[in-house]
Amino acid sequence: MAAGVYLRDMVAADVTDAYLGWFRDPAVTRFLEARNISRQDALDYLEAGRRTRGYFQYAVCLSETDRHVGSVKIGPVKWTHGTSDLVTVIGDRSVWGGGVASQAIRQAIGIAFDRHGLRKLSASIDSLNEASVRAYVRAGFSVEARLPGQFMHPGPGGECILSDKIYVGVFNKNYAPPSL
């Protein structure tokens, strides 16, 4: 059974050595743009989101132990359109495969729609990141588009492997287009 999780506002004290270590772990950062971030970069980014309201960061914590195992970012928010990206990172690999990501995504949907009044969330995912695609779909997102050959990865023999970009989205039921 999956461990229960909750989301809370991310604070400066969350930028620990363990948190920074997630962004140095090749398994965690394989599909991320953020890598090898410094403590100051992470703190500055956290403060910039809070100051500009352009994005919001939440710590993903295990309910039973309060252990911080990941983060969720709602943003960048496009207030004019009521839309935002949703980025989820489960950095603690010991909880991978236990449903933590789906639970965190589901809770982030609630925060985005109920607290921030957004009407739609989207995410773009590398098709090789099958676990992420499954987590978003389990949490209520639908696959909306697939762009072939968007990403290049080195193969085991040095060859180039192409993968697709998968777009997923979920509408706030209060603002969904009538056709949905």
C-alpha cells in the first residue's frame, strides 16, 4: 500500500543537503532541466516565486513521518488565462513506485484549483519517463498531445535515441470547456 502524503508550502528550511542531493542524482535528474543547483540558487528561486506569484512550490511529505521526499511546482502561472504547468519531482528514490507521485499530483490539482483559482494544469513529459506519464494519468490528467522526436538521448553504444514529448492536462471542473 502506498504511503500517505501531504503537501505544504516549501520553506527555506526545506533546502537541505538531502534536497540539493536530489538535483545531483542522475536517476532523479534524468528528465529534469534543473541539475546541480546550489543552496543559494534554490533559496533565490523559492523567494522569487513567493515575491512574484509567478509560481508556487510545495514540499511533498510522508504523512506518517513528515519526511520531505519531493517537491511540486505550480507554475509558471499564466494568470490572464488561468493556466499553469505542474512539475513534480520525487527526489527520495526510496519511495519511488509507491504511488507518492500520483498522490502529490492529485493534491497539487486541488491546491491549484481551490486555492489559486486556476482553470487548467498542464505538464510536458518525455515519453521515456513512463512512470511520470502513469502518475499524472492516475491523478486525473489526460494525454492531450504527443510531439514525435522532441528529445535526444545518448544510447548505450553512443547512438542517438529519440523520444516524444507527451502533453497532459486537467481542467478545473468549474471552468472546463462544454465539450469536456
